Amino acid sequence: MKTKKNIVIMIFSWVIFFTAAAPFAAAASQPLEFACSAQVYEALGEKVIAAFTAETGIKVNLYVSSSQTAISRVENNFAELATSTTRLYRQHSDYGYTEILFARDPMVVFTNSDNGVTSLTKSEIQSIFTGDVSNWKDFGGTDQLIVTIIPSKQTGSYKNFKTLFMDGRDISYDFMAYKSSMVIEAARRMPYMISFITRAAVANDPKIKILSVDGASPASSGYPYFETFSFVTKGEPAGAAKKFIDFIMTGKGRAMLENKGLEMIDGK
């Protein structure tokens, strides 16, 4: 026979069980707060993120920004995972941040597909982005002014271009876009513009022409200009962030990125 005491104990046990179980159930359905570099987002694309949700059931709350802003959102607990095209400072490691390199992609200089110019040398690119040369006819093109459009100085794209192509020289420009990906839309509409971004962002766009540099195509083995993509977390990756990283590093996401032409990297 169940006594009143036994019934109270049973009820109390049920309360403990369901109270303890509830947080785990809630955690399983919590979305991933993901701050993504605009360049990395263009490389990943909506299909990769959708595939992750379909496989895991985890919704992704996406915030697309510069690399610097993405990392800042992790620092300030607005995101649990960020991607970046610039490396962390050593102080981040000292404060417990984790950086995981996962892919690299050529940095390319591009224009509108209607532009007749197909190749530039590195020194010619420098002359354009320092403002020393301003007409396409100087490179065998049409007698039209060159319109230089660059991403914000806060973006990884700007910082990497300044290091890789400009050798640290200051960049002159006609227009500045808030995000790296905004220069893509400009290229689709302006035949005589020039800009730069990661190859995966523009590789299959019929409105855009990727220029060879010093005779080397970004698809060739000798092309020397690359950007590196990384994940950033506060502490070691856990929960939904770790699942997303695993999906990209070893799961279906890896194959999807390789099919887009990205070179995958294993490890920190």
C-alpha cells in the first residue's frame, strides 16, 4: 500500500527528474548564434548552413559582418561562434580564445565581365589602387576611367589585400562598401570598376571577371595570394558551435566547400 509519505517522495522525484531534464531538452533546441565574416559567408553560402540545420535540427541565427565585428560579437557574448579572414592576436590566445583554421581560398582582383581587360601585373594593380593610373586604356582596355571600389577598412578583405597586393601601401579608392560582399553587387552593375575579394564569393558569377595576376590564374598552382578562413570561439568549442565546426571540418559541409573549390585545412 502506498502511504502518503511514499506518494510525496514519488512526486518529489518526478519534479526533480523533469526539472533536471528540462534544461537539456531546451539546450538541444537552442539556435546557434553565429557571427560570420561577409567573405566567409559568401564562400559558405546559404546551402551549407541549411544543410547543417537539416542534419542537426539546430537553427542558425546568422549575423554577417566584417571579421573584426564578428570576433567582437564573440568577445561580448552576442555570438558563440565567429568566422574570420584575419588571424587572432596573441592576446586572444592568452585570454582563452580558440582559433581553428578550416579553409583557404585565393584572394582575387575582379571587374565586370564586359570589361576587355583580362590580366594585370601586381605592379599595375598597385598603380590602380594608389591612384597613379586611372584609365583602362593604359592596360589595353577601353578608354574609360577606372572606378575603384573597396570594402571597409575594418574588413579582413581590406587588410589582406593591403598586405598581399599592396605591400602595405595606402589604398586610394572612389567608393567604399560597408561589407566585403557589397562590392560584388557593384561589379555586376559597373563595367569599369575594379575590386577584390575571395574567389569563392564570385567564382560562378556570370557578371564578374576574375583577373589573372602576373599571368597566373587564381586556379593555377603557382598563384601566390590566399586568404585563410578560421573559426573563433571563447574557450574550447562546445554545444552547437562544436557541431557546426565538426560539420564543416569532417562532415557533409567539408565536401560541399571542397566542391566549391576551397582548400580545406585541418587543425589550428
